[in-house]
Amino acid sequence: MKRLVLFLVVIGLTLTAYAQVQLPEHRFASGNWGFSGPRLYQNDPRAGLAKMNIRIPQAGPMVYEFNARYEGGAEDGHGGFGIHVFDDTVLNAPSWGSGNSYLLWLNYDESPANRAIPRGLSAQVYRSRSHSRMDLVESVNLNQYANALTSANLASPVPFKVEVNGNTGEVRVYDPTDPNLAEYYYFYIDRKDLPLRGNWVALRTNGMKLSFAMGL
């Protein structure tokens, strides 16, 4: 077993829970979302707070499975996307935070405004405390993986699997470069916030176009 905080954000995020085959109740809160065939698209590269809320009751061990594909928009040197998990309440409008939740975030920014965020490719964990307040918990420089951002790699959907245990706070991110998804990286959510409970996840993008599909 390998340990590396936030390796997950090198690739991308969307979700299903417990191998559901249909998307649960969902609300396009902001941005330009839509389905084309089996894929979900966020098509507005200028949307800074694009967000889709998905109702998934969460408690105890949860499994999120997905694939993601970059569709464009980061040519200006900035873009990001991620997912709020164990969200207790959501707002169907643009918002900085998303209730009480944890946001796992991938960021590419050649000129970040926050000096705590590295220039280039990085990952963040945010603790959302309301729709307007989030605290930065962790920021990790991922430029060592930037060579993975090739045109060929970005053009293909990438499978991903994440497990979050709301009781223990352990987060397991399975290595998407392993064809068997047997190896994983892990970190722990702050134990003072346990146990985690929530009825929603919020999928979001910032300044880029992406498409997603459920399953691996």
C-alpha cells in the first residue's frame, strides 16, 4: 500500500456510489451542463463556479467510481475541478462553498492569487463550512506529474476509484495507472469532523470544459 496525499487530483473526478447504474436525483446549479449519450458535459470554459448537485445519502464507507475527460478551456493557463463529498446541504446557484463538506480539488494555475497554492499543477483539500466559507486544509505541489498532461492522455477518458470512510476518515484513492486498480494512496480527514454524514455530493469545475461518465 502506498501513501501520497491527493494523488487523485492528477487525473480527475466525477462519481457514482455503490456501483449505481443510473445517475441519482441531480440539479444543474451553475455552468452549462448537459448529457450527450452516456457522458455528462460541462461546456462553459468561462464558468468560474460551475456546479452540479447530486443526491447520494452518505454515511460510513462510500465508494465513488467514475471516468473523466478533459474537453478544453485551460489554454489560458488556469482551470480546475473537483468534488464535495459528505455534503449536508446544497445551493442551486453559484457558490464558493457547499454546506458542510470536504472538497477534493485539482488545480492548474500559472499565476495563483493565493501564495499557499503552488504555481502550475497542484491539489487542494478544502473544508467547506457554508455556501460562502471554505478553509484551505492542504495544498500539494503536483508539478512532478505535469508530464502526464499530454494531448494524448487528456484526449482519453481516465478511470478512477475513490473510497471514503465516514467513520474513520480514511480516504483511499486507487492508482488509475494500475490496470487492476489494486494499489492505492491514502490520507485521513481531520478526526474532529467525524463521523461524516451527508445527503449530497457537488461536482464542480472552474474555467474549463470536462466530460464525465459513471463507472470505470
